Amino acid sequence: MDPTPSDAAATSTIANHVDNAQGWATGVVDYSMNLLAQYGFRVLGSIIVMVIAYFLAGWARRAVLAALARAHLDPTISKFASNMARYAVLVLALMSCAPILGINITAFAAVLGACGLAVGLASQGALSNGAAGLMLLFTRPFKAGDTIVVDGVSGVVEEIELFATTLNTPDNRRIFMPNNSIFGKVIENSTLNERRSTTFFTVVAPTSDVEKVRATLLRACLSCASALKEPRPEVLLADLADGGLKWSIKVWAETPLLNRARDEAIAAVRDALAQSGIGPPVQVTTVRLLDQAGDRSTLPAREEHRGSPAAEFRGGKDASTSPGPIVRT
């Protein structure tokens, strides 16, 4: 059966599509081969340069860190300088790859400057963090390993970087604080000084001999192994508290041993008071007697202060015969 004119037209259309597809594929392959021939070795060379630069940057960082450590420079400055050396090597490698890829460095620098201006305007916060980081490195209010408190956040300084400072909290949390939120705030450095003091209080019976109590407390503090003998502990009668005499006790210790010295001093004071027969404060209880009838909020109150076995009543009848309830406050 002879083909009809419509079948011949369809066959011709399909052949044209196939020829067009083959021509497009041939063009893509030729263009890709031209690109590969023109830029393939350049891209490969740039990748090799960046890989080598990556390892050289790590080596430069370690070398600078070791050199500054041998010079006994502050660890914070050493880490910062070593990181800057690493970034410098990577930036130089990127600039070296630009000519290999056929990028005009002059034009690239102009574009980079314009982009830098735009990025700088859009990231003023990051730039302020960088400036604050430089000021922290120069002024050095703290260093790596110090325990600080800034804006209610407490922790041990792990590392001071250009834009942020890393802290480790006592419960082993990691905190990253922007340097801009540190610089200009009140910074409490708890470990900068070699010695620190700690103060606690105790209350004894109101009839205790003042000088005997003072000598007992001082002797107890001097017996602590972690507490310093110089400066001497300070024992002062701080106040006449309810039910007894309130004493203030201050002991000094090396900063790393401060908590241990406080613990030992509190235990020694408790044992010394018990062994010396110095009594505890008198328990004071206040009893208010309110009438049943009428508005309680406007009725006069009667109070009882129990500071000894013989209770003292003021302004009313005895609680045992009072018709109203007893409310303790």
C-alpha cells in the first residue's frame, strides 16, 4: 500500500525534529568542550590552590600560636593572632585564584569595595561587635580562663574572638555573647585577683559573753586549712538580731580555694560553738489575740512574745481565757 501525502508529511516533520535535536545536542557538546578547554584547567588549578591554601592556613595558625606561646604572650592575644594569620592565608589564596580564572583584580576590587560598603551599612551590628572585640583584646579586662559576670550572665571565658566571646557556665552550658553586649557593660572578674574573701553570719544566744564568742569564732576560722592566716579572719558583732547576737565572719583564701575555705569555716564555726557551750539564739514567737465580734481589721491586736519559758503578755488578757482565736505571724 502506497503512503498517503499525510504520512509523508508526518515523517518529514519527525525527521526535522530529530535533526534539530541532534544539532542542539551537538552545539551543547561543542560549547561544553570549548568551555572545558578554556576554563577546565583553570578551575582545576584554582581548586588545587585552595586545597593547598587550606592546609597552609591551618599550618600558619598552629605556627603562630606556638611561637606566641613560646614568647609567653597572653593566650587570648595568641588565639586571636593565629586566627588572623589563618584568614590572611585564605584571602591571599582567593586573590591568587582570580587571575587564574581570568578575573580582572582591579575590577574585582572595585566591585568588592562596593559590596563591602553595602554589607557594612547592612551589618552595622556585626561591625560594632568587631570593634568591641578589638577593644576587649587591647584593654584586656579578662582573659581566657577567668570567671566573669556580665549583664547577669556568669561563666568561665573559653575564648575571645573578634565578634563574640565564648563562656562555659558552672552547669556546663556554652554561651556565645556578642562582644558589643560585653564592652561598655559592668564586667565582674571573679578570678583576676589572687586572693578573695567570703563573709557569712551566725547568731548566738543573747546572754553569751561577747569576747568569748569572738575568740571562739576566730580560733575556729584559723583552724581551717584552706583559709589564709594573713590577712587574718575578721569577726565582728554585726547586729542585735531577734533572739540573739548576730556575728559577721570574714575569711580570706586563694581564689581557686575560696568555696572550700567557706565550707570549712562554716563547719568549724558550728563545731566550735557547740564545744564551747555557747547556746543558740532564743526562738521568738509572736501571738496576736483578736476578738471574735466586730471587724477584725479595725480591732486592736494583743501580742505575746515568747523569748523564754516565762512568756510576757502585753496589752490584753491571757491567751488561755481569751474567747478569740490565736493567729501566729
